[in-house]
Amino acid sequence: EKELLPGFHQLEWQPALKNVSSSWDVGIIDGLSGWTTFVDDVPADTIARRFRYDVALVSALKDLEEDIMEGLRERGLDDSMCTSGFTVVVKESCDGMGDVSEKHGTGPAVPEKAVRFSFTIMSISIRVEGEDDGITIFQEQKPNSELSCRPLCLMFVDESDHETLTAILGPVVAERKAMMESRLIISVGGLLRSFRFFFRGTGYDEKMVREMEGLEASGSTYICTLCDSTRAEASQNMVLHSITRSHDENLERYEIWRTNPFSESADELRDRVKGVSAKPFMETQPTLDALHCDIGNATEFYKIFQDEIGEVYQKSNPSREERRRWRSTLDKQLRKKMKLKPVMRMNGNYARRLMTREAVEAVCELVPSEERREALRRLMELYLQMKPVWRSTCPSRDCPDQLCQYSYNSQQFADLLSTTFKYRYDGKITNYLHKTLAHVPEIVERDGSIGAWASEGNESGNKLFRRFRKMNARQSKTYELE
């Protein structure tokens, strides 16, 4: 068991990591170590626990030792020659969880919310002399399973409490930065080998990305974390945008925001920095979070369904009572035909069930006009053609045809929204719908996949966290006895 926890295997960094002790036998540490001042209003020694980042990475690599050796053999490489030139790509995820109070536990009073930061080793490749490209010797087959997603830091913090969050993740960011400038030497398969690391923070939902990158909150007119478009522009031009934002640019913009070199008014200044109004704290990769994309778009479709049942396209603003009536009609129908119980907040499972042909057919039974029914079917059909592209782990392998047609389909989808469903998209559009239509092909071209880099593994891990906190939904006597 000791071998499985970080802090068991010897390691060395060349050059040694800046500001990080060279001892390797460190297990679970206080999440605030590395900070001299404490965060006041919570008992400081209970607020976070973490592993040291480099030690956790070593533990993960040792865990993959057999896979690495197997990969070298499969590629016909002599493992005694391959001692350097290994590159490890790491996906980072971080997510807040609401309500983690102990139902009947004793313990210190801590905030009722938690944040979990974890990483997944996505691939390991090696550069062989005489070859330009690296040869991949390990590729994570299930990048979204909680089994490949390794927890690094657990904190009892509200993800909206920016100060505390940054205080705790500060040392993690510092360690990550130090590791990028150095090489790790550990024994794999009985020989010392050197590894370098690339970190890609893609497992964040939009709220977290905005927080880490210093952007305004998600209701901002600057709708996108990938481009500078405003909500109005995005609803006019739904498809043609390219990715422009980056961590370095956000840092530059923050400096402009802070110093206001041209002495502009607040509005002009905000327009110049495109909504960057806090200091970017941690580099994230501009990508699209597939899970929340599903959820965001399903919410949007759910609202379209209501509007279509009430024939909003004919009316000017309907009353709240009418809307409520349409909603309950829709819920009843979905419960009857799809066995879908109404949910308070849209979740992944509901979204997956709602975005199907069956669900559209059920809704169409309530829509009076044949023309509108056709439009709804067409909308869902296009959506179902687009969806695999940002859900699958490897779209070029799993759904090449849909990948090729994506731009065409998204253009058709956008045309449909801006004509038939104009009443919903006049001057407004939701953040995830904009990203789904405008940015997916470009991200897939750059990274090869969107689904593989999503935050699901971390989200699944949340379940385990609740289980270990004895926070089960079925809280019966047997659990208390445990």
C-alpha cells in the first residue's frame, strides 16, 4: 500500500527544482505548506491536504512502469538505449463541489464546499536519435475514467472564494512552473531515465477558467474564453470566429487594465482589454469543456422546447404564468414518454437523455404546427451529427465523417437558429452554444480531440470523494456502523 501513495519512490531533478525541497519521501502534506501566513477565518490546519506535485507525478509514472516498458518493446526499441528523451503530457483538472457537509460526523468546522485538483497522465513519448517526431509509447485509453485521474489536492474552499483558492493552489502553480524548466530522473525498468513534462489545464469548467484566467464572470458581454467576441457579435455571426485568447495575452491585458496607460474611461478600457479585469493566476489551455457543453446545450434545447410548445414565435413577451404552464406540460410529456423526471439543475445524465430523437418526437406531439415540428427535428438531427465530434476521445478515428462535415453542419444549425428561431437568438446566445458552433473544428485540429481533455474523470472522482466522506445519498444505519 505504501508503494501506491506518493512519497515512496526516490527521485531527482536536474537542475534541482527552485524553491522545492529535494527530499522525496514526502507523503500527504498540509495544503498551506509553502505559505507563511494563514488564511484567517477557518482553522488553517484543516483547510487543505495535498501531495507535492513532483512526488505525485513520480508515483503516477511508477504506476505506469509496466506500460512504459511494454510500449518500448512493442515499438521495437531497445530499452537499455532509451534512458533519456521521454516526454510526459499531463492533463490537469480542477472542479468545485457544493455541499460536502458531514451528515452526522464530528470534526472541525470547515466550509461546506470543496475543490478538488487532480491530474491524468495522457501520453508518454520518446525521441529517438535521428527521428524528428517523438514515438508514442503510452497513450491513456480511458482519459475520462476516475481510475486514471489522480487527486493532487483536496481543499475545503468555495471555488468562488478566489483569495483562498489562489493561496492554496499558489504552491502547486509554483511547483508546476519549476518542473517545466527541469528534468526528472527516476528508475524505470531498473534503469535511470529522464522525463520532461508538459502540463495542459483543460479539465476546468467555464467558471473555473474565467477565475483562473482573470476574465469576468460568465454573464459578461465577453461571452467566450477562447475569442474576444461579445454576446451580440456572437449571435450575429455564429460560426466564423477563431481562437485568440491565451494566458500570456491575458497577463498583458491585465497589466493594461491595472495601469490604464492611455487614460481611458472605464468603458473604453474594458473594451480594450476585452473583459480581463483580474490577474490571471494559472495557465489553462483554451479549450471547450465537453461535459458542460452537453449540459449547457441541453438547457438551451429544453428552453426552445418550452417556447415551441407555447408558440412564442407568434407572440410578444408571454407572461410568467404561461411559461410555467408550458414547462409543466413539457415535464409531464417527458416523464410519460421518456421516463425523465424533472430536475432542479440540468445534469449530464438528463442532458444525454434529452438530446435524442425520441425526446424530440415526444415534444413534437405537443407542437401544433407541422412546419415548426420539422424545424425542431432538423435542429436535433444536426446537433446529433455534431455532438460526437466534441464528445469522442479520438474523432478522426471514431467519427471521421461527422468531423469532416462539422463546419457545414454548424453553419446549417446557425442558419436555422438565426431564421426559424430568431426570437431566441436576437442579440443573445449562450456561451456554450457559441463555442459549439464556432470553435470545435479549430480545437480538434490543434489537439486531436476535445472529449479526451474534458473534466469528466475529475467529476467522476467527486463521487468517490463523497463516498469517503460518508456522504452517501442512501444514508442508512449500515453506513453509520461502517
